[in-house]
Amino acid sequence: MSHESIIQWTDGTASFFTGCSIKSSACANCYAPPISARLASFGQESYEGVTSKNEKGVLYFNGKIKPNLKAAENVIKVKKPKKIFVNSMSDIWHENAPISYQKKALELMNQYDHHTYLILSKRTENIERILEETGMPLPKNTWIGATVEGDVIDVETKLNVKYRIDHIRNVDEALVRFLSVEPMVGPLHFDDSDLVNVNWIIIGGESGHNARPFHLEWCRNLIENIDDIAQRLNQKIAIFVKQPGRDNFF
């Protein structure tokens, strides 16, 4: 899936491969599996077989990864510079992706380096290894991000999801380091050390048919928390509140 995006913080999306797997509670109502299943039903080979249904009939990513290079390249080869959300239908640092897929994606992004590439991941622990194995640098205009959806536990690492921040902080080549607190599934509080060298934070509730509640108090408290830390660190941290979600409570 590669097109002009309705996501407010990007101009378009480019998925070099498709498919993913459940990483934490944020994945429960992910937008991407239903879209992938629909595209597969239309005969798009890149999306065939990457989703399954659970016992309740809910679609989820089953861990299979399929290449989607041609569609992604069609997006990034345009001459007009854009902000491109990378792998909106997957996770570019996914451990199931063949290293050849990741190397080709990085090669193409470096080739078309007039764009700004926003790479958001729940698998930031894989960044250093993949960059080393591919032998490829990040494109010069890369914004590197981590999803931090609340004070919740990562399914695979068994750690609080805030561990993901350290891994993006260590990416020296990144132009911008950002966090996505979306979907915000519960209260979240940062310590000063969490936000060192973090430049931008997105906050948003969950949308869609099965959206979980979003309490505006969580958002207000988090904004105050971020602002207080920014003052203590003497550091600029931009905040973008994307949406309050389907159900929000005062």
C-alpha cells in the first residue's frame, strides 16, 4: 500500500514489504490487517497470506512478510520532496523480514534521498543489527521513531515499552528522534532520562470500530510531564496531539 496519506503527520506512505506480528497491546486493533486482507482479496500478491483470523474472527498479522518494492519505489521516485512514512503496512525492523528486503529498502531510500523518511517502529532493538548486516546507512533525512503506547509490557522482550527509546537515541545518523504515544492505551509518565535527545512526540487515542477509551486527563498529564522535562533539560520537544480517539472522557 503506497499512496497519499490521511495520516496528519506525513505526506505519503511507502511500504517496501508487508506483514507484521503482535508486539504489544497497541497492536490489538491495528488498522493494517483489515486493509491487507482487503487488498489481498483484490488480488494484490504483496498482501496475500500475511493475515489470519483468531477464534473471534478478528484479523491479525501472522508474522509472514511479503515484498512490495515496486509499489514503494513508485512513491519515492517522484521528484517533489515529501515526508514519507516508511512501512506503514509492516515494520521495517521486523525480525522476520529477510535482510535482503531491508537492504533493498535502505538502498532505495538512499537513492531517493530528497525525501524526509519517517521510520516508526516497535522493534527498535533490531535497528543496530540490521544496519550492520545490510552495510547501509540511514538516508540523510531520516526521522527515527519508537511507539510508546503507555506504561505497558512488550510481548517479546517482557520489558516496559519505554525501553524502545534508548535504541533510537543511539542512532546517531537520525535527523529527528520522535515518539508515538498512539494508540494511548493508558496513563504514561516519562522520566527526564527517557526524553534526552527526543525532539518530537505524537499523542493520540485509538480510532476505529473497536477503539479503546481515551481519557483526556492522560493526555493533559502527559503534556505537562513532557513540558516540565523539556524545561529541566533545556531542550525543545515538540508535541503533536493527533486525535482524541473514538471515545474520550474528561
